[in-house]
Amino acid sequence: NAIVKGWIINSMDSSLISNFIRFSTAKLVWDAIATTYFDGSDTSQVYDLRRRVTRLKQAGGSLEKYYNDLQGLWREIDFRRPNPMTCQVDIQHYNTLVQEERVYVFLDGLDDRLDNIRSDVLQMKPFPTVEQAYAHVRREALRQAVMTDNSNELSGAVLASKGLKLQSSKIFSQSKHKEPSNGTKCSHCGGNKHTSETCFKLHGYP
């Protein structure tokens, strides 16, 4: 009893200790705390949790962090508002409705760039749980990211190829329009009738 009472007292803010230290048992201390600070319903806490859920958005951040933050809030709500049903059928039906509502909330908070994936989830049969919806969104978002990276790499390669062809064509064009005299000699390959400026061996063939 003394140890438990000590734990409770020591965990309090120092300004509150004097209000409870004179109680003779840990139970009396605990009951006094409950009477003083517990509002009897957790209504304000549940309201705050629900408001935070509706306001939570991905907002350009990590998909994993957004989902984990939502799950943390939902766990707090479930703790304060457990399933009120007693019949097994009703319990299952209630859980299904809760899951469906949470899928809508999860999808609504996703970034707009995931809009196509959001539509895919809404058309899934049977309708998914929030865990299944998250798994699908995460998988498809990763696939899109990989495809985008590959597309960017391909575009870069195409541009580089076009640049090389343009450079070769330019050199070839210069060689056609700049007719050197018969006495001109290339300082790179030693060939006649061209200079190192238009030497194919140095710059590449068109």
C-alpha cells in the first residue's frame, strides 16, 4: 500500500501533492484523483480525438506517417468508445461499419496525386478494411514512383542521344560547307584535304 501510494504521489505535479498526500491509503488517493479530474464520460477527449482525425491530412508527407497517425488516434477512440453491441452478429456489423467509415476518412486525407488509386480502392469488391486499403495504396504508390523514375531515366537517355546526333550532323555540315585547299593537312590523323576541326576520326562520323 505504501509503495503504490508513493508511486502515485511521486508521479504528480509538485503543486498537487499537498491535496492528496494526507490520504491514508493508495485507494483513497486514487479515488480522490478520479473524483477531482475525471469528467465521468471522456466526452471532451473523444470530441478532440474525432476532430483531430477529420483534420489530419497527408499534406505531401509520408504515406506511412499519415496512416500511423490515423491508427494511433483511432486506437484512442476505440479505447474510450468500445463496441457497445452484445450480440455477435451486431458486433460484426458494427465493426464493419466502423471500418468502412475509416476507409473513407483515410482516402479523403490522401494527396491529390493519389486520386487514381483512391478511385481504385472505392471500387474494390468486397469493400476493404482500412488495413487492406492502406496496403493497396502503398503498393500502387510505390509502383507509380518506380515507373516515374524509369520514365525520367528514359527521357534523359533520349535527349542525350538526340544531342549526340545533332553534334555529329553539325560537324558533318561544317565539313561540307568549308572546303579546305588541297594543301591542307590534319594535325590529328595526318590526312589531307581537311583539318582537325572537321576530322571524323577525332569527332566521330555522322
